[in-house]
Amino acid sequence: MEKLCLLEYTRDNLVQLMAELGHKPFRAAQLQEWIWKHRATSFEQMSNLPPALRAALDERFCLRALTVVEVNQSTTGATRKFLSRMADGHLVESVIIPAAVGQGGAHSDRITLCVSSQVGCAFGCRFCASGLLGFTRNLTASEILGQIVAAEEISGTRVDNLVFMGMGEPLANIDNLLTALTLIMDPHALNIGARHITISTSGNVPGLRRLAEFGKPLRLAVSLHGASDEVRSRVMPVNRKWPLGQLLPALEEWARTSKHKMTLEYILIEDVNAMMPEAARLARVARRLNAKVNLIPYNTVEGLPWVRPSEAHCRAFCKALIAAGIPVTMRYEKGHDINAACGQLRLRRMKEAE
Ligand code: SAH
Ligand code: SF4
């Protein structure tokens, strides 16, 4: 039988487990300290737990759901991608992005981590390397949490900001996402504040409602990439399922209760969505949602036909939004934008693993 990973156990779950195993509730607090404060990797290390309890835990549970198999330093910046193997042999990628401070390109030791939420993705956006793979499976909450634990081990520092912009659609894995978020925010576990967590979605309407019901001041990024159904459906098949007529009201609802402005992600692709009239449409949507816009010049994905517009064209598109009064960010250089860094995860080694 495959062992369950304790990373995804909340304090309440641990209290219940202790009761099942015939131990007092205070053992749950001790166990949680070993897991999160000391980052124990074996039950043997848990010296203040009775040996019989350690043995009982060891029989049914493990403390890591994935093993890091490769760490790559990017050639374009200080980002580091790492690849982890899960119990069933599937691989998952995550990206460590140092936070830039000041104008001079100096870096602090604060890091943003981009995590994956699924192996592959069922949404099949036409520009996306993850979508090309098709869908394999959801990650468990422990596999999501395990990426953060691994990043902290690799970098030797705490993860300050977390973005769900890796492989997969987080809102299509909403149950495991909410469990992971509970532990990510728990002061007894990872203790990362909701305002330091960004969920990026391609517009999964039921998932968005569930996330809103969760009631935490998380940040939301929406992969819009088209401000009309015609343009959006061309590159995002998900738009046929939840067209703008459904998505925009759901986002308005989110904006009404959210503390933060949402970000509309917009990849600029030549002759698809980067024509100047689209900038006016995008500005209208952004105004309606009181959102900011992040323009991402398309990054070439091998095997896909799309073209990145010229820098001058991207700047003109950006200027049109600024002129319309929309807060907008754009980074033309490759590798500097968080999206550019983590939007292109692809399991290069998947074939080898099969
Ligand atoms: N499924 C979620 C989370 C993944 S985020 C979502 O789509 O929002 C991945 C981000 O990288 C998205 O904003 C996506 O649109 C972007 N991305 C994907 N392929 C890209 C490419 N070729 N160039 C630039 N950005 C890309
Ligand atoms: Fe999936 Fe997001 Fe890629 Fe679309 S952009 S295929 S939703 S990971």
C-alpha cells in the first residue's frame, strides 16, 4: 500500500490521527513541529515521540511526496527550475525566482516560487507548452506543498511569495488546492500570508466560485489573452466552455469582495490578439473589472506556429492601454517576467520516465 504523506495533514487531522492511534492530542502539536519547524525527513528523528507511535506512523505514512531529481540554473537570469519525481514516477517542475530590488538589478535573498498544480493540463491553450502535453493527473496537496518544502531546501531560505503559474490549471484541482492553501497559510505550517499568494487561472468559473467561498484575501491572476470571444476562443478552447459572458460576471463578483486588484495576463501574439483595436477592447474589460494588465510578449514554444510581435509593436500596444488609464506592466526581455519563467514548463523528461 502506498504511504500517505503527512504534509497535507492539518492540526485537526493530526489530532484525529492521534486519537485513532490511541495517543493524547498534545502529540499532534509535537508531530506538527517536527514536520514544519524541524522539517523532519524521518520519524526516527522525532525524539520526543514514544517509539511505538513513531513505528506506527512509519508503517502508514511518509514525510515527503516527491524527490528532487534535477536543479537547473537558467541562462537568462537568476531563476532556477527544479524537477521532482513523485511516487508513481511522474515528474513535476517548479521555478525559484529571486525578487529583484532597486534599479540596479541587485537581488535580495527573497524568493518567489512558481508551483505546478497538475501533471500536464486539460485546457489545451494553443500557445502553452503545458497544454501541449495533455492532462495526466492532479497533484495531491502534499505534492503541491512538497514543491515549497523542496524550494526552501534548495535555496536555504523561506519562500516569500507563491504563484500558482506552473503546469496545470489550479482551479481544476480545487479540492487539493484548498487543502494545500490551508497548510500554506497555517502559522503552524508554512505561514505564508494570503496576500503573498497568487492563483493564476485560465478562467474556470465553478473553481473561481469555490475559491471565493474559501474567503481568503488571495491574489488572482486571470489568463485572458483575448478580450472578445472570437479572439479568445481561437487560442483558448476553455473559452467555449466558459465564454466571456460567464467569466466576466464571475470576475466582477470576485473584484467586489477582493482586497487586491486582479491581474489580467495577456500574451501578445502577432496577428492573433496584438492588433491595435484589441488594445481598446482589453482596456474596456480591465476598466470593468478594475484590473491591472500584465502584457507578456509571446515566448516561442517549439512546434507552435505563433509569432512574437516586434518590440516596437508591443510598446505601442502597451502605450494604448496606458493612454486609456489602465495600470499595465510589460517586460520585453526574455526570462524576466514571472510568467515567462514559469508559463513554459514542460516535462522534457516525461518520455524517459515512461
Ligand atoms: N493554468 C493557469 C496557470 C498556469 S499560468 C493559467 O493558465 O493561468 C501559466 C502562465 O503562463 C499563463 O498566464 C499562461 O498564459 C502563460 N503562458 C503560457 N504559455 C506561454 C507562452 N508561450 N509565452 C508566454 N506566456 C505563456
Ligand atoms: Fe493549462 Fe494554463 Fe497552459 Fe492553458 S495556459 S494550457 S490553462 S497551463
